[in-house]
Amino acid sequence: MAAPPEANAQTPARQVSVKDASFATQIDDSRRYEMIGHGLFTYLVWDAYAGAYYQAAGYPRPAPESDVPRRLVLHYFHAIEADDFASTTLEAVREQVGAVDFPSVRRPLTALVDSYRSVEPGDRYSLTWNGDSLILALNGAPLHRSNDNALANAMFAIWLGEDPLNRDFRDALLGR
């Protein structure tokens, strides 16, 4: 006797929606990442992008500045030029790490921002620390890789640190 069709069907991944963006609650990419939180980043009066923050399964408490494998996905609602990403990132990291520590991440940070590409509405950047490497990807295509954990922590701190770009967005991403 054959099993009913629903017994053979795979359960679709659960999704959450933020404005016009959907995010899977779990990502399987050489390891399983589980969503900690998601939110909307508003700049002045514009909804700039939606985001989701994930950590490797088995690390349920948010640990955005650590060696825990983690991923941040940002879905853009407006076009942004690569040069704007680069200048904003350089300034934000300088603010996160301070003038004394900035020289230690300057070289790997410059290599990362040089890999930025302009985005159009619907594009997604992801930033992943897999435990060994920091990977910047645009729409799933890797653009840059670094094994510098200090750079990874500085990059994640832009959105998830003690003094992020937007506290409400940080709190939503961290599930607070």
C-alpha cells in the first residue's frame, strides 16, 4: 500500500515577513542557522531595509560579538551605491571599535568595503561568520572572505553592538 502524498511531501521552511521581505526561520548552509530575530530599519522616514539575524543551532542566546557562527541578512528596499556602503561602513566601524583599535582592522576592512557592489530594490547582502571565516555575499554570491574575527565582530557591531546604527532595529534582530 502506497503512502498518502502528504507523507512524502517535504515541509516547506517556515518564513517570517518584514514589509515586502520574507526570511526563512532556519538556514541550512554547511551548518544550521536558526533565526534569533528580524526587523525593519527605518532611516528618517524611509524604510531602508529589512533584516534577520541567525546563529548556529545550539547557541540560543544572542552572541553577536563572539566567535559563535552567525549570519545577518539585509534585504534592501531602495537602490544604494557601492561607494555609499563603503563610506558608511568605514565610519560605522571606526565608531564601533574606537580610534585606538581602528588601525588593527583598517586593512581587512578596506579589503571588505572594496568588494561592495551597488544594490537595487530586492537585493540582499549577507554577512556570515562561519566560525573560521567572515563572508560577505550579495544575493548569495560571495564577494569577500576574511579569517579576521576582530573584523567580524566590528562588522556585526554596526547593527548589533552596544551603540548600533539603530537601537530598535538591533533589539528586534536580537529578539528583545
